[in-house]
Amino acid sequence: MNNSISKKITYILENIQYMNKDTKVVLLNIIMNYIDNEEEESDIVETDVLTYSTNGTHINLDKLDKRTIEYIYDVIHRRMTILNTKK
């Protein structure tokens, strides 16, 4: 995995805790879209990417492709920009 994607994954992991429910739903939709597309083309299934527990849904970012990571990064980056903008 290249350095740029590694940095984006690090950013995602550092900031996911600041996402509200609506943003998390958007992120889950992005991931489910990836899973639906990949199930048709490869051996990736939902359980490879998502793990459900009493603590919530856990995402294995290493199983996602570069494009999906970038989509997730963009959503989180935009949300963090909004949260950090003074009113």
C-alpha cells in the first residue's frame, strides 16, 4: 500500500470518532456499495470488510480498494473541516 493511502487510513482512524450518525451512515453506504460491487467480481464478502459487535461496526480498511479509501477520506475530511470552522 502506498504512502499516500497509508496517510489517508491514518487520518480516517484518527478522526472517525468525531463523525455524527448521518456521516457514519454515508460511510457505511460507501462501504456497502464497494462490497456489493466486489462480490460480483472477486471473492470479497461482507464479513471480510465488516465485523459487527456490541461495540459497533468495525471496518477492515485494509480490505478496501484505493478509490473507496479516498471516498471515505474525502467524507471525513469535509466533516472535519466543518467541525473546525468557527461560526
